[in-house]
Amino acid sequence: MKIVFLDTTLRGSVIGGAHTSLYTLIKGLVRDHFEVHLVTQGEPTAKTALGIDELGATVHRNSWNHGALVEDSAPVFSAWVNELLPDVFVISVSADMGWVVLPLLDPKIATLTIGHNDSETFYMPARHYARFLTRAVGVSKEICERYVTDCGIDRSRTDWIPYGVTAAETGPAETSSLVDQRAGGTGPLRLIYVGRLDEEQKRASDLISTARLLSERGIDYTLSILGDGELMGPVKERLAAEIATRRVALYGWVEGNKVIERLRESDVFLLTSNYEGFCISLMEAMANGCCPVVTDIRSGNKQLVRDGENGFVVPVGDVPAFVEKIICLANDRAQLLKFRQRAWETGRPYSVGRMVEAYEKCFAEAVRDARANPRTPDPDFPLMESCRSKYPLWLRRIKARAKSFSRA
């Protein structure tokens, strides 16, 4: 089977779950002898390109003129895809090009999208181009439900496929002892955060406030922050005292295997997000024995975290609630160990192998659906709202050419 994945965000400086899961999926598909093509918008940056060329997939970096208008580029890119004639075309992450070519693709090609986050970024284009999608994959059950209720996609054409992660072979209860000094209540509570340092989604300011309030309360803790982003500067500035005393350590972007090592050395995983899909770092944390303290959001978190059983769920933005739950765990190491064990038991079934197998089944069903019920191409189908402009096409073409000349 020949599969094309499109991700136009690989030029960015920050890696997210959508990127790491795509690498993992491609690696599994190639291992299972699928022919995989990855289409990017230009050359991926050093961090996101790490390992791409070793995956065994064919990487295409210039399948259309990236400086041209989307209206002019769509026929070029669709002709390229139609000539390649994959069995499956998958939009992983794309703001425009992946979507606008859908009405132009050969009906024999099965078309899919992956919803990585519970946000309009993924729902809006799926809603507009629903009739041209063979199937829609959501990484959480909530995303799949929104495809049905908000995007008009039939439930029979949606698939819940959570991310796959690497889990510890044994749980914390098998490697710890209640007579251990740490279980007896001494030693700092080892906190960890893994993710982008931004405000709109991740609420990094709440992470800062939580650390400072823990310090004010005199709690013995360490916090490892793994990740990078626009708020790295404010994090360094506002946690300067904690960094100086080595309570807080900033590691920046860390390779996947090193992330797993850090998680296995930690007690509690923090997630302060406004919204998520099915947070891959949360899954990794639980599968490697971290007790989660996370926000009460619609998608993902509450599928994994049972409040008061294998972690804690607190309201978004409630920093004092975060601090109180952390203090409870710091003061009761036996309870902490129970939560960590239960978290590991919850997270370990979400294996990479299961994810790859689920996608392979989904692709096979999509190909059958596309061949049995071919869609009708529509070259005149209107662009989605985010691709439209108030300026006339001729003027935008002149501006695009001028930009192209200035870059040259």
C-alpha cells in the first residue's frame, strides 16, 4: 500500500505530539513494508528533521511553489499527487494546502485527516471539506465526537486512534519500596513538565506560578522543565531564584529517549493546558510511572486520569489547587506510590505497536470505502474561509510575485 502524509509545519522550531507521533507511525509502517511518502513545505528545521531521512520514507520538500498563492499552487500539487497515485492521502497538519487539494484529487485515492487537538484549527477545515474526506481520525474520543456533531462527518467514518508511547517494563511498585527513604517521606518531590512553553494552549505562566508558590510554601521539590517555546525567556526570568538554587532545571528541547529517561526518574507530571488532543507527553509520563496532576479539560486528560485514583484533575488556571494536590503527594509518599503504579497500569496499554496496527486497519477500510463509494471531484469548490482574501486575485498575484523577487 502506498501512503502520502502531508505536514506543512515541520519547518517550525518547536516539536509537538503531532510531529513525534507521525515519525513513530511512519517508522512502524515502513517496518511493515508500506511505501510511505512524507510531503513537507520546504526543508524541515534541524530539530524536526532529526531522523526523517533514516525512517525509510521518501521525503518530498518541493511539491509545489511555496511562494505562490494557494489557488495557484493547489492544481500543481494535486496533479503531483494524482500522478503519484497513492492509495491513501493523509493530512496530518496543514493550514491550507492539504485541504484545498481534496476536491481535485483522483476519487480512487482514499483521503484522511488526523485531529491532533481539540481546537478549531482541526475542526474548521474538516467541517468545510467533509464531503471530500473518506475517514477522519481523532486522537481522543472527544475529537471524534466533535467530528460528528460539529463537522457533519458520519460516525461510521471516524476512528479513535490514540498515540502510541514507549512504556516501562515494570511499574513503580516493583522498583520501589515503602521502606525506601523516598517512600518514607524524605527527599524532594520530583516534578516534571514536558511540552511547549507557550501561553495560548499550555498556560506556561501557571507552571511558573505553581513553582513559585511551592517555594513560598517551603515545599521540598525539584521541577524539571523539558521543552522550548516563546515563553522560555519569561520562565528563566521569573524562576531565576529557583533555578539558582537548583530547585528548577530547564533542559530545552530533549530527544525522545532522553525524555523517557527523565520521566522514569520523576514522581509527578504537571500539565496546565487550556486544551489538548490526547497529550502524548501525559501518556508517556503515565506509561513510565509518573503520577499526573492535570487540568480539567474536555479532550484527553479525563480519559486517562481518574481524579483521586491514579492522579488529580484540577480546574484550568487554578494554581492553588495544583499546589495543594502536589503538597498532598509530597506529604504522603505511600499514596504517591499507589498513584504512580495505577498511572503506569493505565498508560502502558497505549503501545506504539497498537497505534500502528490501528492505522493499518483504518487505511485498509478507507481504501475499500473510496473504491466502493468514489467521491465526485469539484474543481470549483470554494476555498475555506481562512484561505479567502478581501483583495482581488490579480492584486494578490502581483504581491506574491513581488515577494518572490525580493527573496531572490
